[in-house]
Amino acid sequence: MLPALDNPHILDIGCGTGEPTLELARLSEGIITAVDINQRALD
């Protein structure tokens, strides 16, 4: 298991519609950047 980090910076590559990313945002106090190559998934 990784140690807990204060205010982590998280990169979610291939986030799709972002459902898991939103859950991660609820569980983390960090900064999340989410990117995906599929523009329709991001809209």
C-alpha cells in the first residue's frame, strides 16, 4: 500500500466520462487533472 499524501496531484489518463474521477475527487483532497482522447466522452 502506498503512504497517504497531503494534497496529492492526480493525473487520470483515459478518464472517459469521468465517473470514477468524480468518485476519486470525493475521496481525495488533491488536485485532479483528467484527460481523454475521445471528445464525445468529455462533452
